[in-house]
Amino acid sequence: MFQFETQLKKLKYEVLTEVARLAKNDNLTVESIERIPYEIIQGNKAMYRCCVYKERAIVLERAKLAAGYLANGDNVDDEFVDIKEDDQIIYVIEAACDRCPINKFSITDSCRNCIAHKCNEACNFGAITYAGGRAYINQELCKECGMCKNACPYNAIAEVMRPCKKVCPTGALDINESDRRAMIKEELCVNCGRCMSACPFGAISDKSLIVPVATKLAKGRKMCAIVAPAITGQFGTKISYGKIKNAIKKLGFEDMLEAACGADVVTVHESNEFIERMEAGDKYMTNSCCPGFLNYIEKTMPSEIERVSGTVSPMIATARYIKHIDPETEVVFIGPCTAKKSEAARESLRGAVDYVLTFEELLALFSAFEIDVENCVDELVDEASIYGRGFGAQGGLTAAIENYIRSQGLEVNFAPVKASGGSEIKKAMTMAKIGKLQGNFIEGMMCEGGCINGAGTLVTQFKSKGVFNKTNAQATRKSVTANEKIKEYEGIDLERR
């Protein structure tokens, strides 16, 4: 039995499993969806909310999102069978939002009521008052500029932000002034899912495509799975990459390919593209394999979009390889990333990947189809190089390019800047925009630490990273080089634009 780190992870798994089971048995109806909360939350005693009725209402909203409907508190009447370009992937489940009563700045007991009153002098809005020997902030007047905090010599002013708002890299997560609920500005959202991971109430979730995948697997449709390198370490030390492959095939997939194979090909193509750009006089180039990073540049720094590599991501490269061999095969990408769902829907990339699932959704499929991964056969998985598999963590792409340049004896100044997480990406891109980047290549990963810390993972990177590094090093039996892999992909379009 899989050990969940939090109750929220377990609850999401239970909802996804119920939805997948209904889809598998061709019994997914409005009535069956509305029964899910009673299957999961039994009895009349509330565990986490004010009452069992609210808990069931929240589970229903989760079930609707998992089944492909909008979780908006209305009737189940707006179907989302597919995800189209520019569709929103991340949604706030309004019933679950705690409307955190948090003021960004507040005076702590460390206030000494000093004579200088520097906090008052720094405030341009008259929000600082004094009573009972200490300062107070009038929250109705406070504009949350932070000047008082910077001015206080005692560090007596605390800064607290909502977890969801704090981690959003673009400011897309905002607060509704009328009821203090979280809301997402879709025009700024990059669908990275950081807010979903951060919310301790599970009030934010991603739209799922588990229903069409489960339905088609049950009906025996011809489907092939592509799995991201970050999957190693997600199921613990006892479950190898080979067992995961066997379990995926038992679901009904004809085969499972490593996205790391596409990563090997991307390494060659992107390295050569980088050399061409530098010879043409470009000051820098960025990677294009992280859709959250790509969306970030498009929405916050559109002037720099031409600096993004024109090479497709490993997911698209591998999918196009499968479609090249058999156009009738439907391709399902399985990874840790919610933003991959939006990447697959891009008009310029459509036709390569049919569906995208997260590792959370994969685990739910295993349960719905009653597959015990630990007891599956340990198949040999050695199609990709260790460098291709390294794409799953921060610095992996950079290491792959460095290895290729070194192995080919290419003469080029490759000076990478590795940035993972919203703050590092913002700093790197800002420096690049003003011409002060300390390098000529930006490896941008929207999740801190890379894909192993994606929003759709099962465990934290602190648990998975050691297994990820060890397993990838041991599992690559034969010496696969990027040059060997690029020959297999001859004739495959590797251009993103």
C-alpha cells in the first residue's frame, strides 16, 4: 500500500481512483459522480472541516475536476473532454478555500515603542498608529508596500503571505476583495501548479484527462505511454523503473518509452542550435523543455521570446517518433508536470501527444485497474543515456549539453546559468533582458530542483532525489550516446515553431 505524505495527497488519490474506476467500467454519469463524496467520506463525523456536509461538497468539486468538468459549484453540465490551446489547467475549488485571514504586515511583541518611530516616518499612507506602548498597523489603510518593515530597527514587523500567493511566479494568484477567496488571473497563469502544491487546504487542483485514458484502455485502444525521467524515486526504493514499465503495460498500453530518449535527441539538436546562435551573434539562448518556463517568458517578458530555443521538448520529440512509426497509436505522456497539459494542447505541437497525466493520476489508474506495482515483473529499461534521464533534475540539461560539446570536441564557449523556481528564473531573465547575464545559456526550470519537484509528483524531492540519482545511474546498462539516438530519430521534426 502506497504511503501518502499528507492527507491531501491521499484524498486526491481516492477521488481520482473512484473516477477512473467509473470510467473503466463505462459507468461515469452525473449520478455516479455525485455519489463519490459518500463513498469517500462515510459516517456523519467531520474530520477536517466544520461539518461533514462541507467535506462532501469539496470532494464533489474535486470529483468534477477529475472527471473533466468545471469545479465551479454549479451543476455538472460543462464538459471538458479535451484541453485546448490557452485553456486553464489550474482551478481554485472555491468551497475548499479557507479565505486565509492573513494580513501581510503586522506588528509583533518585539516593538519597543521607540522614540524615533521610523516605521511611522516610512509609511506614506498613515497606516501606523500607537497605543498602549506599541505600534499598530491599520489594515484598512495599509498598502502592503513593506516600507515600515524595512525601516524598523528591531525587526518587529512580521511579513506573512498566503502560501498560494507567495509561490506564484507571475502574480496570477490573487485574492478576491469581496470574500477573500483565492482567485487565478488566467491571463498571467503559467499552469505550473506551484499554488496547488502550496495550499495546505487543497483548495487548488488541476483539470484531469484520466477519464478518456481509462475508458480507452478498458476498451483496448492502441495506446503508448511516454514516461518522464522524474518517475524514478516516486514509488520508493522497492519499485524499479522496470516494474513501473511492466505495470504500465498491464494497464493496457502496448509499450512504454522513456522521455529520456527524446531528451538525448534534444541534447544534440539544442546544442547545435546554440552553436549556430552564438556564431550568429546572439547574446544568449534559453532552453524550451520546461513549459512553465516558456509560458513565463511569453506572459511576463514577451520581448525575450525569440531567445527561447526552437527545439521541441523531450516529450514532443518522443511522441513524434511514435507517431512517425504508427500514426494510429494514441500517445499518453506521464510526468510530474501540470504545465505539460497545456504544452500538449499548443496548436503548433498538437497531434504529437494525445493525453497528459501526472504521476498522481498514474497511481490512481493502477488502483482502478487493480495492479500491484510491487509484484510486477522487473523489465529491462535501458533505451536512454544517463544524461537524458538527468533532465528530470535541475542541471540535468546543462550537464547533457556540456557532455555533448566535450565528447564531440566542439569549440564553443558554453556558459550556463541554472535557474529553478520562480525567484531564480525572474532574476536570471531580468539580468538577461538588461544585458547583464553572467553567461550565455539559461536552463530554466519552473519547479525548484527541477521536475522531481513538480506539482504532480507523489513524494517530495527530498525523498525522491536520492533514489532518482541512484536508480538512473544503475539502470543504464548499455552505453547509449546522444549521437546514436539521433540516428533513430532521423526524419523526425524537432522544431518547435
